[in-house]
Amino acid sequence: MREPGFTPRNDRRPVDLAALVHRDAGPPLSVLVTDLTDEGCRLSGEETLRIGEEIRVEIPHVGYLNAQVRWALDGEAGARFCGDRPV
């Protein structure tokens, strides 16, 4: 279990990348990747993703990145990459 308090993170790189989020059901969602690290990314879009949801982020010229939604609020979400990258 994670201890309360500060959790160090890798430096976030601001980006402006159009991407798609693929979910288990339904059509892909158009999103904007607004920051990116080796460990995850921040997404912005019309729909709010569910915390804990497993997704695949498709970034042109990069590929598919498996991720889990760690936080989500008002069309914004933070996702942590999991598994091999890119797919």
C-alpha cells in the first residue's frame, strides 16, 4: 500500500497530440494528450473516463499504449502506462 505524502514523479513533457482512446466497449474516443512521461500521460476529451479503467491510447506515429486510468475529472484524466510499449 502506498504511504501518504509526496510521491516523486518523472518530469512531465508538455505536448499537444491528437490521439484515440480505445475502451472495451464502444467506438474510440478522440482525445488530446497534453503531457507525457515514460510512465503515463494526461488526456483531455469530451467524455470523462472511469478511474481504474483499462484503456489503449493510440498516438499517431507512436502506436498503441496500454494504460490504466489513475484519476479522472471533468473530461481530464491521468493514465499510467502498463505492459510493453508501444503495442
